[in-house]
Amino acid sequence: MDCVRLDPSDNVVTATRSLAANTAIESVQTSGLIPSGHKIATASINQGEAVRKYAQVIGFASQDIASGEHVHTHNVAFRATDADYEFATDLRPVTAVPEHERDTFMGFRRDNGSVGTRNYIAIVTSVNCSATAARMIADHFTPDVLADYPNVDGVAAFVHGTGCGMAGDGDGFEALQRVMWGYARHPNHAGVLMVGLGCEMNQIDWLLDAWGLKQGPLFQTMNIQNVAGLRRTVELGIEKVAAMLPLANQAKRTACPVSELKVALQCGGSDAWSGITANPALGYACDLLVAQGGTGVLAETPEVYGAEHLLTRRAIDRAVGDKLIALIRWWEDYTARNRGSMDNNPSPGNKKGGLTTILEKSLGAVAKGGTTPLTGVYRYAEQVTARGFTFMDSPGYDPASVTGQIAGGCNLVCFTTGRGSAFGSKPSPTIKVATNTEMAVRMSEDMDVDAGTILSSGVSVAEKGREIYDLFLRVASGEASKSEAQGLGDYEFVPWQIGAVM
Amino acid sequence: MDCVRLDPSDNVVTATRSLAANTAIESVQTSGLIPSGHKIATASINQGEAVRKYAQVIGFASQDIASGEHVHTHNVAFRATDADYEFATDLRPVTAVPEHERDTFMGFRRDNGSVGTRNYIAIVTSVNCSATAARMIADHFTPDVLADYPNVDGVAAFVHGTGCGMAGDGDGFEALQRVMWGYARHPNHAGVLMVGLGCEMNQIDWLLDAWGLKQGPLFQTMNIQNVAGLRRTVELGIEKVAAMLPLANQAKRTACPVSELKVALQCGGSDAWSGITANPALGYACDLLVAQGGTGVLAETPEVYGAEHLLTRRAIDRAVGDKLIALIRWWEDYTARNRGSMDNNPSPGNKKGGLTTILEKSLGAVAKGGTTPLTGVYRYAEQVTARGFTFMDSPGYDPASVTGQIAGGCNLVCFTTGRGSAFGSKPSPTIKVATNTEMAVRMSEDMDVDAGTILSSGVSVAEKGREIYDLFLRVASGEASKSEAQGLGDYEFVPWQIGAVM
Ligand SMILES: [Ca+2]
Ligand SMILES: [Ca+2]
Ligand SMILES: [Ca+2]
Ligand SMILES: [Ca+2]
Ligand SMILES: [Ca+2]
């Protein structure tokens, strides 16, 4: 297959390999060399007419384009989205699977009704100053020590570089406290020990007060300064975790409906194929999940920039759409204040790979979210309470984005990658989907799914999407994803640091 | 001793315990309750007259103050420093110890002439995406594996949360590349392995190009994407480090002059005593070091804010002073852009502890730098090339500040703390100095020096400073500091993240 067509109404297709001049493509002939991943006009497009891909306008011809011609920045112009957003005008009906016919997975049902896919004891730190203490406590619980507790997946330390030298209010502080709270009450955690220094800005006690958390056998807090030093903190922390283990080990997997799955949709190290193979396949899996009453959480606000008007049309109501617009405005201000810009996309590398406009790039990223209505928009690390397809504010940067998604309650992560990422996460495992077969083969020990077969073997997006969905259920039920089997996830906890470090 | 006097010319002294009314203090009697750490007028101060502490003006009486009265925010006003900075007007001569009489320590002399106090192999990461790979490589080198290499102090992984999702130029990017370069060429590293993912913004190759670094037996780089996955990266990384060990083990300690010591001066978790006990004692040690031709590196720009005019007077020339003023202006802009302020000091907690004005607070922090001329001012993580007392731009936040100081070449860290910090660092060990005896006793396993004895036992600042200086030489020669003996330093590498995370 020399090219891929994403929608019957498109007037461009994408070359799947480098094509010489005069190659036959659908009903046209290429009029010059077309690099792999670049677009070819399948009809003549007059100056000013729309260029369509994904059944969407990705730009306008800046000169007449003949059929068979290379379509790229030299003959396509981008016009900024006008501010007249539409709301709820593109709500495609979801054919919901009746409750009694729903798929199930084997999960850990918690007392508060939430469902975990794993059963960890977490050591959550408030500040970098307690990082070593937390690691030393967790390091005590080797596989040998844990052998008597087969239902416990491990003792995980969540350690980071922030928590002090920051403002004690505002976006950055609130985001960090939401992350801590989200990990403290995550359904994949049977027990939680919070460890602080004592004098940090990000006070554990404030958090407890703000969220009404109470200490108990499976939720404990401690500060190094109160305990009087590192060694005693580590000793006492080990005692506290050891006391949690028999209780945590009582948790058992039971059949739970897929509506209890909350899947983080993520991409990193994208390439020209991300928006054509892996992302649409993940989108299809997300549609299947939503039909079952489950939840998909798209994130990475800078990567939907320019396509937000498509998401507002999918918003179930104006309030949900307005939240998204507010996030976009916040980001414009945030990057401007930090002397950056939201308009530096597509990057030179993206363009070289064949992406012509920011809208085309964002459409490829948004494809991870499938086609169902947008039911909720959340701040970074906020608890995701809506079912269905949702959006969470976050940077595109993988570890910071996934940390927010997990804090929001995601109990599974699905991550598409083109360049090849070695990402993994705790307490929610990450499934990795390769966008191209070359990388899937080369990094076969890291990739769970090869979506490159959509191009290399003619597998349909629907087939690949079903494969991904089926893997959701198996991994949610306890099968180790590849990143999980390799032991990743201990060093990828990165709360988004927003404000000045002082 | 009920109070402490910092200079004969001061018109206030500081209560070392809570004093009832009518307590005799020097030649006066307290006229009301004086909380511990708060100031008492030892002479009458008329409205508008200067309040003097540290032989400096810390504010002006906002009403007439009788001798024996409590001096604090209710009767002291602060006038902002006027912008007429003076340069090189307060250069106190240093009585240099002749070269042949200089103290020595046992250090690792490197081929380029620099001197290490430790002999590590470092695994430096460009991005969070290679964090687990780096940790897995380092974790292979257990004490058993290293037993054959007694001259090697360990294999240390420097792992962090940034490196992508950031602008590819500007302050934040440049700071991160300086950190990486500083760790790559640090004299405490016998060998360095750099590990990246491949597609990150912070490219290892750009770094090598920019600084002219060449791969060799003791300097290697690798990317997960090129090596084709996590497992093979870890295997190959272990091979590369294993090949470095016999070479690194050839390094031997030899007698080196103290002029090769570069000491990071740091404070964290300060209290009302920091500026009275530990900081002046460390300043005295710094003066001894400078007399020997060595280097002290003060940092934490937000904590010298308000006292920068005293440092410009100590600057050896206008150019050095102007650099400091430029940093102050940069910080005013940085915090304003991030909706913070440089003027939120002293904090409510500081005021409760007895600190009345920002100048009083900053004078206490600057006391760590002793009294000698300011010979150089550096950007964050920039190589410190001047000898003597120097300043490096950094946040006050301990791990970010020390990371910059170590990147700048500091081969020893001295850290004063009042509340009690469990900080430790690699590859340069941290000595911790307690500001008060209560905490020094309570956290005795973490504190190397109790400077609280200046208050509790009448030890002089000079005696305590000499004790700290002597400890510099012992720890530089290989004696483990308390934080080092406890194994700290693997999780405290925190490059200052300046810009937006995108
Ligand atoms: Ca992405
Ligand atoms: Ca991402
Ligand atoms: Ca050794
Ligand atoms: Ca400080
Ligand atoms: Ca500090």
C-alpha cells in the first residue's frame, strides 16, 4: 500500500513510503517526488479552497494545486480558527452496551466503591527533602519480604523534585496538592504512607485539613523533623508499611464491569504515523470503552491547541465546552508569561515528517479520543467523575501529563509512540502502542501493540482498536504490560511544576 | 546567657530565651515580655533613627523606642534600598596564607588539574524518559560488585523530572545544559555515562557539540532509541560502566592545597538563630578558606534580596557588582511574570521568630559568606573560575540550589539548618551545621556540627568557624559526613526548572 486515506471525503492522501514521480496513487499520478508521510492531492484544489484530511479542513490552498501534486507548506496556508466556537453541534450518538451485557475485568473493589487494577502500598512525599527517606522505606520491601503477601503488587515510592521554594497558593501549589490527594486516594493503592520533612511549603497537614483525610490503619503520615532524623524516619516508616501489608493482602480481584475502567490516553515521541495508525486505533478502543460505560481521559492541552473548536462541538453542553476554551486561554497566557508561544507547532521536525499545519497535527493527537461526546473537562490532577470521553488539562510532557491523569483516578494508561518511548508508570500500568512496524520490531521488548500493521499489513483501524481494547481488559485484570514487566514506573512520577522556583 | 550581641555598635541585642519584664540585659532592663529570638533596644532610639544589628542598618524607628523595649515590626519601619549602589567601597583586606604554609587535604588530582574530593562514576540523564534506565544501570553496581575497586566511591545516577516539554532555547534550556555539562566534567567524577531517550528536547549531541566534549574510555553517551529498548540499554550501560571501573580505580588521593576546595555555602529550613550562630560560623570558616586561596560559593538570590547593596560594596570591581544587580533585576521580573513577588519576606513565620525586616533576614543569610571581597558572580550552574568569595544565582530551594553549586564545580557542600534538614548530596558530600542545640541533639544522627553551642555554651563564632573549617579538610580527604554515611544524595539532584512545562 503506497498511501493511506483517512476519510472518503478527503482531497489528500498520505504516502506510506517515499514515492517517485509518476507513481499511480488511487486515480492520480504523482507529479514529483513525495517524501514518506507527506500528502498528495487526489483531486485538483483551487487557490482558496479547503484541504481536507480526517474529514476536516486542515488548511487552504495558497495556490492552485493539481491532482497528484505534493501538498505541503509551500501551497497550503493556515487561517487561525475564528473565535465563534460552536457547542454540542457534533454529538455522535453512542450505542451503549446494556449493563447486563457489559464486559468485565478482574479488579480490586475498594470500600468506597472505586475499583483498582493493581494493589500497591504507596509512599507519597510532600517535598524533595523526604525523597531519600521514602526510597529507603520502599527499598526495604524486596520481593523476598513481600513473598508472604501475594495479593500486594509492591510498595511504591512517589518521589519528586518540588514541594518547597514555591508560592503557597495559586496554580502551581493547587496542582501539587491535587496530585498528592489523587495519589493518596487512588483505587490502585490499598494503603498510603505520606512522608514529609516538616518545614516545607507543601504541608501534609494542610492537605489533610483541606480534603478531610483521616489517619487510620491504611493511611498514615509522618515528618522527618518530628521523628527526629532520617534513620528513625525510615525505621518507623518500615514499621508502618509492614503493619499495612496483612490488611492490604486481604484485597482480592473480583469481576467488575468495564465501566469502572478509567484509561489515560497519552502519546509521546510522536511521528508522522501517530495520527494515522496508533492514535485512531486507540480512539477506536476508546469508543468501545465508552460504549461499555467506561471513561477515556485525553490530556496534553498544547497538543489539542488549534483543534479545540472540534472538541467544543463534541462537548455535551456549553459549560463543558467553555471549560476547554478557558484552559486554552490560560495556556496562551502561561506560555506568553514564560516567553514561549503556543504557535511554534508544527515544529521543523513535524514539517519534515509531513505535517503541514497545527490543525493537522492536533487532529492527529485528538484522534486518540475517538468520536464520542466530550462529557467533562478537568483541571490538572482533578478527580475525573464523568463517564465517557473526557479531557484533562496538562502539558504534553509525558511524565507530567500521566502523573496528572493517574492523580485524576486513571487506573490504566495507554501510550502511543512513534520514535519509541521507554515510559512506564505506577500504580497504573502503561500499555504502549507503536505507530510503525519498524520501531515496534526494533523495540519489541517495550511495545505491547504494533499499530504499524495498519500500514504494513493492511490491518483495519477497527481491528487494531479491538486488539487494544482487549488488552485493556487483560492488563486491567492483572496481566503485566511490557513496561510493567520490566519494572518501570518508579522514577516517572513528575508533578507539573507551574510557577517560579524560588 | 540571655541575649546575644552581634556587634559592639549595634543598638539592639537578641533574646536567646523568652524574657520576662524587668529582666536585666546588659545595662538595661526589659520593659515587657520579649519572646525568644526577638530584639531588645540597648539604648534609646528616637523616631527616624537607625536600628543597627550586624553593624548594619536593618530599619528605622517608626516611633521613639526606649532602652529595654521590644524592637519589632510595631516600632520599626523598613525603607527600600535606594538604587545608588556603591561598588568596591567595602573591601576588607584578606591576610593570605603564603602558598608554602597552606593547609592540604587528600584529594583526587585529575588530568586537567582540577581536584576531586570523591571518586564516582556518574550516570547523567538528559530527560526523565531515561531515568529508569539510569537507575537500573547504577543499581547493578552494588557494594559486592564494587568490592574490587576500593578507590571508587560508587556509581551514582543523576535522574530528574525535566529535559523535554520545554523551550529549546532561553534561560531554562541553557540552565539545564549547564547543569549537564557541569556534572559531566565534575572533578568528583572519574567517569561519566550520559543516557538519553533520543527524541527529547535536551539533546545530548547538542551538548557535546556546544561544549566540545569527546567520547572516550571514561566518557560515553547512549540513547535508548538507538540501542533499541530499555533492556538492551541497561545491559550496554552496565558494560560501559564496568569498563570504566578499572580505570577509575587507578585514581589515588594525594596531598592537595586547600586552594583547590570549592565549598557550596547553603542554608535550608532556617530559624531565628541561623543568622546568629551557624551562618556567621560558616562565614568565619569561609574567611579561613579564602585566606588559604580556596573558594566559597554563596547562592540563593531570593535570600540576599534586600542586602545586595552590601555585596556590591564588597565586589572587587564594578563589573562584578553589576552582574549581581542584573541578577536581582532578573528575579524581580521572573517572580512578577509568575505572579509572585520578591517582597513577601520576612514571612509570617519569620516575623514570629523575631525577624523584623527583609534586610535583617538577608543579612543573616549573607553571613554564610564571611567578610572577604566578592571576586565573582555566576549564573546558575556556571563554572566558578574565580578564587575567593563568590556568588552564584539560584533559587533558595535547597536541592535546586545545591545542584547548581555542584554543577559549578563545588567539591564540598556546607549546609546550615535550624528546623532540621535531612539533605545530602552526590558527588560532593554535604556537611550539616545545626543552628540550635535542641535540634542538634534531637537530630544528632544527621547534624555534623552543633553551632547552637555559640548560644548554649558560650563558644565563640571564631572557635565554631575553625571547627567547621577543620571538618572541611577531613571530609574533603574522605571522611564521611553524616548525610553521606547514611547514603543520601541519590534523589536530591534537581536542576532548576525555569520556563513553562509544555
Ligand atoms: Ca504528545
Ligand atoms: Ca505526551
Ligand atoms: Ca569503595
Ligand atoms: Ca536558605
Ligand atoms: Ca537553600
